[in-house]
Amino acid sequence: MGNPYTAPGQAVWKFVSPDRVVYRNSNASALKYFWQIRDKEEIVIYARLPTGWEYVFTSQPRERCACGRDYDDTPSGETFRWQEPGKFNKTIKDVISIMKQPVLCMICYYGKEYKAGRFCPKYVKQQLGLD
């Protein structure tokens, strides 16, 4: 889905870090790039709207979930970070919403799944006092 405010081939997204500026031409590639770098460095994100480049937000890497747990608080010690991918056909507004959502740890993600009646690992149930 193209951006009606840009000509074909014109950048729609701009990611500014201390050492580089990266442009993306589509919402899908912008989201893919965002997920690739969101945990590695601080980045300022802009989107091209009818009025030109507009600030979206600043993404800062975090070592802990909003609940205070480390992302590697898993049975294996592997890092677990979850961010809702959203719907398939994404508009600029959809992508901005996805980028701004919190990144959940294993306990928060599966805690929500448990409340919705879906699968929840034994480790998470133990951590939440459900087992």
C-alpha cells in the first residue's frame, strides 16, 4: 500500500541515529527495519505526511519490560521480546501505533495469553502464582 503523499520511489520513513540516517520507501520495510534496530540503539523516527516530514517518536532500547522484569527472565535465559505485529495491510497510522506499543517480556506476553484462555508455559504460571 503506497503513501499518497509521495511519488513512487520517494522515501516515506526516516530513521535518524547518532551516526546515520536510514530511509525506507514502504510501511512494511520501515516496520521490518524498526524491529531489527529497536533493541540496539536510540533512534528518532519520522514519517512523510501531507505537511512533510513529521516527528513520530524516539525509540530507546530497554533492558527491562515495563513490569520491571528483564527480557531474559526465561527458563533458558534466552531473551524474549514481543511486540504485536498488527494487521497485514498497514497504513502509516497503523505502523506508528505498532512502533509505539510496549515490548513485552515472556511473563507479560503469556500472562495476557493465559487471561485470554490460550496456552501458557508452566514457567510463566509458576512465576504468576497460577500453578
